[in-house]
Amino acid sequence: MANAFIVRSNRLLAGVIGGILVAGMLVVTSTPDTPASADDGVVDVTGPTVSGSAIVGAVLTLDPSSLTLWDAPAYQWLRAGSEIAGATAVSYEIGPADVGALISVRVTGRAVDDIGAELVLVSAPTAPVAVGSLTSTTPTLSGTFAVGSTLTAKPGGWSAGVSFRYQWLRNGAKISAATAASYRLTSADSGKQISVTITGTKNGYTAVTKTSARSAKVLTVTTPKITGTAKVGATLSANKGTWSKGTAFSYQWLRNGTSITGAKGAAYKLTAADAGNKITLALTGRLSGYATVSKTSSATSAVARGTLTASAPKISGTTRVASKLTAKAGTWTSGATLKYQWYRNGAAIAGATSSSYTVRPTDAYARITVKVTGAKAGYVTAAKSSSATAAVQGKVYANCAQLNKDYPDGIRKSNVTVDRKAGKPKPLVGKPYPSTSLYNLQSSRRDADRDGIMCER
């Protein structure tokens, strides 16, 4: 039989001889290749020391410096004396399965001495493992505290792996069936304060319950509507709908989602800058003790260009050659730019583009009209025409010299197309002005050859 040795340990609990546990010390046999010493005796070693709290979630750690005279030790953590699968490291994290159990660690190795004895030592057990304590945070609420809005509970920072249960509260009382992470506010919540209780649970840990702070009072709100025609120059108005009694309002009109400078009233007159864009209204309600809430309307259709207010112009003055006619534009949209064009028998008169017109010799016996065209940014251009004047009265000339100042080639009856020289037809010289009425207005002496042309060249 191999020689036996006694190994002392300051932390020694159990040992084996041929698989038999012996309390209080570990008896080992010498190895085949290490003969027993002649002076069979005692080998001093140091047993394993474990640090850490016996609570779920804590980590127990074997202090390697507590092992002296050991060569290549191996570790096995034990739960109530039984091996814990996979727990063979120098540290062990206590889990839910350990609650109530005593945890220890078994170290196996060889003594670093002349004997080379095989050693198996077990640490002192921990106290019974207690349930863990969850890390938790008071929850907060996100969302708008207005009827119809949805609130969401934000748990904050908790231990990993925690499961949550929710209970929403109205003025501190449970709301029936409100047990999800979010809650849609109803009319029953109007004027009330909302909070949420969150209970966190995790296997092996004590459950924790936290309740959020109460919200401001819930406001009854309505999404505003815009009334009016989406057209430049038109006025849009806000229809607030129903809000909590006593609510004070502020307004902000927006163009394609961007605030319009100075547009802070209950009504808004559309400008040229709005043409082609969509308009919305942000309505903000404030009431002491309640949440301040903003609601934005649906957008209008794209704003159309405006229609100019326009009147048909009137002509004043005497319709006589050399007289001055004046166009009275009438009433137009403020800020419209007006342009004029005068017409003779429906044909535009070259260069006649001011608000007044001096009747020309070539207008004799014609009818005069004027067209006014109005333009303004953001509006559709509009044009209005006057009624025609009476026929322009011709002028009586004392002699051909005076007549030729206005009609250099003379005047002719409308049906005369040739010039007769000594009774023979000849082509017209130049362009005698054709007007039988003007011809008849003059003295017959101006047509000496009686060919229907007066004062011709």
C-alpha cells in the first residue's frame, strides 16, 4: 500500500481516500512515480478563498492568491454540494436556480513539493443565496396630453432581461383594461391627470413597482379646419372646433409647412406669395393647469391665382380731329398695374398706349375704343374694353395748304381709285385719305378737276 500523508488546510472541509470523504482534512496517497518519503508526515497547503455576495446576479470569485503550493489547479462550482454544469471558471455568476442553495467551489491540483500529492479541496459554502434586487427607474410619459392622443410609457433604465407590466391611472385610480405600454386618451380623461405604474419582474429577483409623476390635466381639443377659398386675394378663416372651456388660443398660419411671418390672427388674406402653395393653420390652446396643446389643420388645395376686380373703361372728350380723349379706368383691385391701348374701328393704333389720346386726322369718321389691361403678381391678368365713341368729326380746312398738313396726299371719296388727268385715268399719286364724309365736308373748290380727289399732289 502506498504511504499516506495528512495535508493541513486553513480552509479545509473534506478530503478523499479512495473516494471516501473524511471530514476536517484531506488524506492523499503518494503517486506511483513519487515514492513516499522516509519521514512520512504532514504537508502544509492553503485552501481556496471565495469573495462576493450570495445574492442572485452577484459574482463569486475564487482568489487565486489563496492557493499556495498548488500546480495547475482546476475548478468546479457546486450548488448544495452538486456540480453546476459549465461552472468551471475562477468566477461564477449566481443565477435564479441558486436561490436558497449554498454555493462552494472545489479545487483539484497537485502540491508543489517533493511529494507531488494530488489535492482536492472545497471552499467553505456561502450563506443561502438570496433573491436579487432589480435596478429600476421611475417611468416617464411621452405624448400629447389631449383627448384623442396616445401616450407611451418610458420605463427608463432597468436591469437587463426585465419583463414589464403596465397599469394606467386616472387621477391615481386604475383605468379599466389600460394595461399596455401605450394608452389613447378618451373623453373620460378630460380635465384629469394621467400616470402609469410599471412593475418589473425577472426570475430570481424581487419584483419592483414604480409609478410615474402625474401629468398636467388632459385638454379637450379639436383639429382646426380652414374655411374660405384658396385663391389669392381671398381670406381664409379658422374654425377652432370644441376645446376645454376657458382655453385661450394663438394662431400661426403656414405656407407649405413654414410659418408665414406676421400671420398670427384668426383669419389670413392670401397673397401673391401663396400662389401655387398649400396653407395650413397651427392652433395652440392654453389653459391654466392643463397641458398646452397645438393642433394643425389639413392643408388647403394649392392656392389659385386671384381674380382682379375690373371695370370697363369709359372715354371722355370730344370725338373730333385734334381733340384729346381720356380713358377713365374705373375700379380695379388695389395695386394692379394698368396698361392702355387705343383702337380705331377695332384696329390697334400704333403708339397709342397712354391713358389719353389726341384724335388724329386719320381717325376722321372712325369710331374709337380703348382697352385697359390690369396685372398684379399672383393674379390672372384681366382686360376690359370701352364702348366705341361716336364717329370722329372731320375738320373743315380753309385751303389745301392747311389740308395737306394733315393729309399730305389729299383726300378722296371712298369709291375713287384712280386720278384723272385731263380726263384720263391715272394711278393715284401717293395715298389720298379715303373718306367721302370728309370730302363732302370741304369746299368743292378744293377739287378743281372734279375727279373726286381734293388737294392731291
